[in-house]
Amino acid sequence: MSDWWSYRLSDLLMFSPATYWRLIELYHREVWPAQLVALAAGLVALGLAASRRAGAGRVLAALLAAIWLWVGWAFHWQRYASINWAAQYFAVAFAIQAVLLLGLGALPRDGHGPTAGVVGMGVRVRNLGWLLALSGVLLYPLAGLFAGRPWTQIELFGLTPEPTALASLGLLLASAQPLSRSRCCVLAVIPTLSLLVGAATLWVMAGG
């Protein structure tokens, strides 16, 4: 049993960084022009989060649910599972998140007002939400380029897990049609876990 103490995260990685980024590249080629649809969906999601029109929050929840189902199926289940057995469980988690978004998004919203994101949390939380949302939709792909990866290997909102999770968290906080703290906390669990798993994977692949 003492041998377990000698293991590092890198010992648990079942694929090389080259294999992972090649998978991303092939994924992009196979789903083209879904990238254009994903970018449009991201811009629509940002617009819905900013809108105070009746029903905008429910449409946003439905849009995010569709995106989470797509990423869970197209990325985790269809592709990532071929190099990482745990991806099939990630796919299930993404499907659960989609159901939660549909269920909680279909309920009446919990508050109104220009400064609320999560009810009772105020403008600072909403500003943080916008930072996360814009980072997930627009800035995350640029991070890959700055890291030296080609366009064919960048990670995009609506296609890959981490930018999708990051933007989703931000949109929950930024929405002009706010959620209660309890609903927001429930909806934040799986995106947060996805980000932690993704960050740990990237850290290990970078030699951490």
C-alpha cells in the first residue's frame, strides 16, 4: 500500500500531450463548420445574459443545456473516451448538467433589477460573471495561441469542456434575470468540477 505514496498525477495520465492535441485537431476537422455555430451560440448566449426581456433567462438555460449535451456526446463520449476511460463518466456528468439547466431554467426567475446576477449578491458578482463569460467565449481560444498551439488545436466554447464550463459559470452569475443562490450553487457544481479536472490535466501535460 505504501507504493501509492510514490505515485504522481503524471503517472495516472493515460495519454501523451501529443495524443490529446491531435485528438482536438481531428475533432475540429470532423465537426467543421460547427466552430462557426459555436461562436454564434456564444455571442447569442452573451446577448441573452445581458437581456432583461421576459423569457431570456429560460432561452439561455435551454441554449446552454443543448451545448452541454453536445460537448458531452461529441467530445467526451465519441472522442475523448477513446484515450481516457474516465471520459464516459464526464459525458454522463455533462448530460446531468444539461438536465439541471433545463429543469432549473424552466422555473420562474427569482428576482429582477439591473445590478443583480445571483439574487442578493450584487454588481460585483455580476461583473465577475461577465469576466468569466467573456473569457470562456472569446479569450480562451487566444490562450491556446499564446501557448504556442495552432488554430487547429485551440479549445472553443460549445465544442470543448473547459471554455464551455468557464463561460457557463460566468453566464449564470452575469444574467440580468437572476437565479437564487441555491439554484446557482447547484448549477455551478459540475462546471466547477470540469474546470478542476481540465486544469489538472493541462498542468500534468505541461510537465507539472
